[in-house]
Amino acid sequence: MEFDDEKKEDSQEVVEDFSFEKSNKGKKKRKVTKKRKSHKKTKDFKEEESTNITGNSQSQNESQKEIKEMSLSKSENEIKEEKNEDNNDNNKDQEKNTEENNSEQKEENLEENKDNKDNKEIKENDIKEKEEENKDNQEQKNNEEINDKNKENKEKENIQEKTEEKKDEKNPEENKPEEKKEEKKKEEYQGPKKISEYDLINQDPYLKNFEWCIKRRNEHFKNLLHQIESNEKSLENFSNSYKNMGLHVLPNGDIKYREYAPGARGIALFGEFNNWNRDQYWAKRDQYGFWDLIIPNEDGKPRIKHKSKVKCNVVLSNGQWADRNPIWIEYLYQNTQSLIFDGVFWNPETKYEWKYPKKHLPRPKSLRIYEAHVGMSSFYPKVTTYKDFTENILPRIKRLGYTAVQLMAIMHHANYASFGYHVNNFFAISSLFGTPEDLMELIDKAHEMGLFMIMDIVHSHASSNVDDGFNNWDGTDYLYFHGGKMGHHSLWDSRLFNYSSYETLRFLLSNCAYYSEKFRFDGFRFDGVTSILYRNHGIKYSFSGDYNEYFNNNFDEDGGVYLMLANKLLHQINPEVITIAEDVSGMPGLCLTVEQGGFGFDYRLNMSVSDKWIQLLKEYKDENWNMGNLVFTLTNRRYNEKHIGYCESHDQSIVGDKTIAMWLFDKEMYWNMSCNSPETIIISRGMSLHKLIRMITFALGGEGYLCFMGNEFGHPEWVDFPRPGNGFSYSHCRRRWDLCDNKNLRYKYLYNWDVAMNKLDDVFNFISSPFQYVSLKHEDDKIIVFEKGDLLFVFNFHPYKSYENYKIGTKWGTKHKIVLDSDEFRFFGKGRLEYGHGHFFPIINQGWNNRPNQFNLYIPSRTCMVLIAEENIKKYDLDKFTFETIE
């Protein structure tokens, strides 16, 4: 379908400069426009902005050159004469005095032989006149002294430039490259003007009014860090407290127990090792609230045996006795009768021997995360183990092409249905899935496969469970937590940490070091960062993007400083670590270093994207999807702060909501996903949009990508953990790998597409590229075109319109070819674009949609394609772009 060129060019737009996390309103939107006009460099347009600046300033440069040539109109002899004059005289006085002196000198020469006496009188009169004239002008000369010096410097520069121009005239070919180089250097964008010691403010001057808040936060951080280093020698030494808190075997076989509980009146250790005698081994308290106890060895061996159950008899603040698990315990078993978890002394004689030689993997070049839950990772309706995950799931992840695995629910949680977010015991891994050695083996095997291991760590709150956890452990409600109402999360029914407490910091920072050092996790995804940053914890509060929402009394500075300390510690332990923030507020600087004015995270989750897809699928017809708003949501992220995009995570899968596949296919998933069944309109639409949604999010949604387990092949239905309401059923708490593996079902095509996306980035490395430019978002045609890295992406979201000879603007001036398209047969397509894989599309070196070149394409409805210019092909080995698919 062809269009009138003029009409079409008017309707094709260029994406705006989006530098804020949330959609801004009113005044904030006008600020974004101002930033674009001032050519402020943003991530989405990093490379192209400098080009635009060059083009827009061409006329200005020409006028400046004319002025420069006029300033050079003086002869070199005149400039040299002026240079020899007194630096304190202005140019006009210098010329006047020179003329007078010359005329006087001539008269003196004529009359010299006639009357020497007369000549002497003339000279004396001239000197007097000159002195009077100088005296009258002295005040003016003093005021103009600085300007005269500046003029002289400019004249020197003019002489030098004129000399260089003459050289260029003599040797034009020799100096031509240098001239171009100088012009390019002058026209290059020099970055934002520095107005602050913090890069955060230099990159976003609208934060200048809040510099006081950032400075105060940083001073708080520095003072607290200095205090820790003074008391504990170093931050790392402070975080090594997990090595002496809790239960530990000494070299002589004695067992040392240490606990912090200032509210307790007494603590005794008991268990299977002493026939549950609560009154035998009592700890001693020091002046700071620490309790210490030594259990003597038995014939040189620990009196408490490996896997033996242990408990604490705590004399509470009110004098009552209560059974508690040691807070720093490293393993727990569930009592089959009471269903309460009991602490277990874990001390195997044979320690796990790591196979992979290095403690941590280097950061992947491209961060593509596979989010997984060990317990629900099996096809069978049961709780899966670490070993099963190692043997069956890790190979799947590797075949898919993901570079990292994010494990959920690792920290011990008594409530399986909490998805692992109601943690009871922070230093114990979940025993539901196996032993600590089993988890070590899983991570070891993943490292051998080259998979970067990320842990979902929960430091935003803790379970309010008393019997299994450490809520009210010593009879008070403020041990590690805020007391009273401030220490309770009203929506999560959980306890909130007191980040201003020195011992709370010891507890949480030690927890970070524990999982990094002992289990060798390479990265950490911090859950509930919004709850940590704000006193209202983001409850019933919608952040609009107004900066006043971030810098006010609602900001919890103690929580923010804790996050800064945690990031500093983890990057000290492992410089290759990756930390990810789950924050819905859009806090500025979250992913900048402390020195830059930020909090130190490496990435943040682009959480608005998944919400946008659900909104479009639930509330709008396909033909009413707004392309501009979609692109805005995908690209709306802060400059120089990395984001991880995703279509859906575990949140969209929980009971009460649906996966994207379920929104697209609905009941057709049960009847028409067979390759032998008719291709209905719903199936055709669902298969097409599922591929487009994932690819545009993959390419445009951030500098990293995340997929929740099973969504790579369109996992049906929802996640529902066993509970009384469903009869404790596991039927919806598992992954239906059988659907993907069955060659007679259409799920295989969606799986193949996921493999292709990962391989595409593996070869061309475009996700992490700083260059990104959206050249078209056409509302009527439903076409989106953008450049990312060295690739060109074209999307047609129109439900029924296909286009022939559709003009596509491009940065690159050589012919293009297709490297991947969603209409291939192996992805449940029709093969209509097969010609473009083996043949090039000729380029037209004429501008289109603010791009210097253009070419024509055939774009079928509900398809996308990825193209590469001939000039970029030589950078890559296209033979590597091969992958295994399920046929």
C-alpha cells in the first residue's frame, strides 16, 4: 500500500527526549521539552543528538566565520605595530599618538640644521602636551586595561589563525583532514555544564534545588561509614559478624554461641544434645546486650552433633520463659506434628568442595535474566529440590540462551505460599528444597555453564511469625525492628527494620556478605526498595514524577543510607557484582554511585512496562493501541541509569491475574494449540502479538531483560500455591514443560522465538548498546521503527493492514538485509519475508523521518523484522547466528 510522501512524512514522528522515570505532568513535561531544545544528551538519543547539534549550528558557524574573517582584515604589519605599543593604551589612542609622533619627528628633522635651540623647545612642548594628554586619559586607560589585554590576546589568535589559513591555501590537500577534524571537534557535544559536585545534578539540573538533601544524605553515609570503620576496623570486617554470631565450632571442639538480645533477662541453649533440658547451659550477658555461651567439647569433638535440633530458652523482658530458634541459625527442619520449624545445628564432617575455580563469574556482556522459583520448577505437582533444578532446569536455561539466573525464595520462609517474601530466618536457606550443600552444587554447576547467579534478597521487611522467626524474640517489639506502629507494614502484615540501629546494620550487612561469600552468589536483586526508601513505604501512594515527592520528610534517610552501605559492601567483596533495585517510585540516582549522588545500584527494574502490556490487553482494542504512548513507556528511563525490562514477572502470574498468553489466547489454549487444529483468529492474533510484545520489550525496554520461568513459551493459566482455598493443591504450582516439549503443540514456536531473541543479542550485543533512536511511531499505520546498536527494528502492530514499498528511514547509508523476522515458518509465520534474508534492500541516500537515508519495505500485519546494513555486517560473524529450534 503506497502513501503520499508529504502526508506520510508529516505523520511519522521522532521520539522525544525522555529522562524521567515516571510520566510527568504539567510543569514537568515542559521541563522535558526544554531539555530537548537545549540539546541535553540522553541515553535514547546519545549519538544522534550530537549530529543534530552539528546540523542546527551550521549557519551559526558560518556567521561566526565571517566575523572572524572581518577581524582579520587588518594587515599583519598594522597588528605588529600595535603589538609594540604600550599595553596600557587602547587601540584608538595608539593610532593617534603614532601619527602625532611621526609628524613631529618630520618637523624636527627639517629644522634640525637651522636651529637646535628651537628644536629643543619644540620637543619639550611636545612632551608636556603628551604628559597632559596622558594625564587626562589615565583614568580611562586604567578602566580599559583588562579589555586591552584581552584584545591583544584575540589579535594574537587572529594572527595565528590567519597564518594557518595561508598555510591551508598553499597546501589544501595536506591540511584538509586536519581541518575536518578540528571542525568536528568544535561541533561535538561537550556534555552538560557542571553546576554541582554530583553528576546526578549535572545530568539533571532540575535537581539543583534538592542538592541540600543529596549532600545531607551523603554526609550521613560518610559519617556512619567512618563510625563503622573506627569501631570495626573495616566495613568488610563488620559484615563478617556471621562468622562469630550464632553457633560455631572452635578449634578445640567447643561450641560457641553468641546472640544479641538486650531485652532478654536470660538465654539458655538446649535441644537433642542435652535431652531438651532448658535449664542447663545459660549464657552470660555483657553491658551491650550480647549473650555468650561455651558448650564444652566431648572427647575433643563437638557435644552437639550434626543435624541435631537446638532451641533457645529465652527469659523474656516480662520474666516469662519462651522457646525460640537462634536468630543466626543456618538451617531448620519442620516439625511434622507442630508444623513449627526447629533450628538445626549444621556441621557436616565433609565440607562441600567447589568445582568451579573462581568464587564469582565476571559480569555478562549482556544481562538476560531467567527468573526462577526452585520449588515450583518441576512438571510434577510437588515441591522441587535444588538437585532436581540443577539436573533438569539449568540445562533448559542454558539452551534458551539466558546469561543469568535469578533465584527466588532462597531465604528460609515458613509460609511456602508467600513466594519466599516473608522471611523467617535470614541466615538459613530454605530447607524445603534441600540442604546448603545442594544449593552450593546448584550454583557451582551454573558457574560451570557460564550462568551468572543472582539472589532475590529481602531486606525490606521480615515475617511477623514469632514461633519460627525472631519477631518479639526477647519480649520486645524493637529488636532489629522499629517499635510500635512504625515497625509494622499494614499491607504485608510483616515487621519493618530499624535502619538507624547499629546492630540492625550489622545483621543486614552480614547477611549480604554471608550469601556472597559462603554461597557465591554473583548478584543480588533487592526486593521492596520503595518500602525501604519512604516512611509511608509507598502504601496507597502514586508517584507522579514530581521531584518534591522524593525529597521531603517522607524520605527515610536511614533506609537510603543502608542501601548505600549494602551496595558499597557488595562491590568491595566482589567488584563484578550486579545489584538490582525493585523500586516503583522512580527515585532519581538509584543506579548511580554514591560519589555521583546516587545509591550505588547497577540496575533497576523497569516495572511500568509489564503494567502497560496488561493495560493494553485488558482495556484496549488492538486498533486503538497508542504507539507513541507505548514507546514512551518503553523508553521512559533516567539518563545514565540502567534498567531491566520485562513483559511479565512472577507478579503477573499470581492467582487473581493472568499471564500474557492467557490474556491473548484465553480458553483457546485448551482446545486449539494443537498443530493439527484449525488456526483460529484468536490463535493467529495471540501467536503474533506474543512474539511482538516480547521482542519490542527485549530491544527497547532497557539495558537488560528478564523472563519469568515458563513465559518464554507462553505458559498458560496462573500460579496458585497450595492453600486451604484450593485444597492444598499443587496443580497450579508447577511448570508445564510438557507443553513446550510436545512437538505437536504450537507452544514450540513461541519457545523458538525466545531462543532466537537471545541468540540475536548474543551475536550483535544490542541490548546493552548506548545508541538507541526511535525514528517512527505512526498512529494510523501502527508502525514503530527504531535503531538499537547496529540493528534496525521494524514493527507493524496493525491488526489487518500490510504495507508494500513502505519508506523506512535509516542512519546507515548502505543497503540492508533481514537477519530475523517473526513471520518465519519456524516461528509460526507465513514466510512472506523470506526473500529479504538472502537479498539486500537498495538504499536511497535521501533523508526520511529525520534519518539521512531511506529504503522501501514490505511489512505484513502483526509482524516485526530486524535488519542490518551492509557496512555493519563486517563487524560480526553472521555464521554464529544459528540456533537449535523445536521442529
